[in-house]
Amino acid sequence: MQDKNNEERRLDPWDHKFYTQTEFVEYYGRYSEWDFQTPTLILKRKKINDMIFRYNKVLKKDNINHLLDKMIETFG
């Protein structure tokens, strides 16, 4: 998301509001949280989460654990 000054804003997963990189760093004290919230990574997490919940009755435990490992990889 871009604001009126054309500065990128990303969604904070805790309060579901959009903030600039500067605001993320001021609040969290580091760049990691900003990096975690790239749109591509958010989409990957959502897709993996959807697969787990949609198919949890048919997936084997090892398959679910594999998907969870893939989700964890999106955090660094």
C-alpha cells in the first residue's frame, strides 16, 4: 500500500493498521518486522494456512508439518 506521499506502508499483523518502514522501526526497534510483512510473504503464509485448514482431515501429519515448516521459513 502507498500513502499520499508515495511512501510504502505495510500491515502490522497485531493491530491490522498500515505503517511506514520508519514507523515499524520506531515501534519494534528493528527492521525484521518490516521485512516479515512483505506482500509476497504474507500471501505465501495465507496460502499455506488455507491449505492446512482446508485439507487437515485428509493430509497426513508429516504433510501438515511440512507445510508448517514452509510457513516458518517465511520468517527468516
